[in-house]
Amino acid sequence: MNLGHALSLEGRFAEADAQFLAALKMEPDDGPVRKAYAEALRIEGRLPEAIHKMQLGAILQPNVQTRMELSSWFHAAGDSREAVSQLRQALVLNPDYAEALNNLAWILATSPHDSLRNGAEAVNDAEKACRLTSYERPEMISALAAAYAETGNFPQAIATVESAIQVATAAGNARVIAMDEQLLPLFRAGKPWRERGG
């Protein structure tokens, strides 16, 4: 498994595959091996195969981190519904996992699919994530702002995204600042944020 991981990091994917398959032949029910193989496949750009392997790993070794990774991979693959399912499973395992609450709130607030959005749930999850992190994580404050916008509470959305910008500026987080500078004019115009695709 370790050799397969090292080879995949060097871009030697055919050799890495051989090592992971050999490890799985010896230990077919080894969750960590399946997860490591899945990560190697993701690095190689074989996302559907990576998701399949990670799902098998999650069955053998269910934990929050596996669910979080699967959620991220499904979201990257354009399957927000399955991403939401994985986040909800992560929260069953740990109801106070702030990153899972935040990621779920973001999707529920910003999905382009009407049937997937749920503003009230997004607000509840985002507020809890912010409380758990003492309102010190600007990306979580941004998700809360997006959730308020989804419920039509634009004054609160504007105030919250402005707060996120202040926290992000203090932390030197240029990525969140750039995102929030896109959210703010939308919220001032009375429009919620929508992600593309997914």
C-alpha cells in the first residue's frame, strides 16, 4: 500500500496500480488499502473509479473523514445530491463536525437545483458551524451569509458577508475575500448565490 502511494505521488500510476492490486489480493477487506487506492486513482484523474473504491472503503471502515472525502469527490464530479447524502452520513457519525455542517449548509443554500436547496436547514447548519468555531472561520461565516440570502433575509446576509470579509482580511485569507466580493453585490441586489452545475 505504501509503495503504491509513493509511486502514485511520482506519477507512476501503472506501477502504483499493480502495488495496490497486490495489496488488495492479500487483504481484500482492508479499508485503509481501498482508501489509499482511491486517493491514488483520484490523483490520476480517474474520479469515477476513485469514488467507487472509496465507497467500498467506507463500507469496510466507516468514519467521518471518509464521508467528507466522498462528499468532496461527488461534488467535484457534479453529483451534489450524493455529496449531500455523504455529508448527512458524516453528521450521523459526528453531529458537531463543523466542516460537515458548513459544507452541507453551502450546498443547501447555493445549489442550482431547486429540489436540493433548503434555506432553513442551511441557516441552522451554518449557524451551528459558526458557533462551534466561535465565528472565527471566514468561509463558514460566508456560508451563513449565503444561507440567509437563500431564505430571503438579505439585510442579515449583507451584514454577515461583511463580517466574513473582516474576519478573512484579518486572517489574510484572499480566497474567501475574493468569494465574498462576488457575494456582496448579489445580496445587495436582493439575489441569492447559485453555484454552477452540480
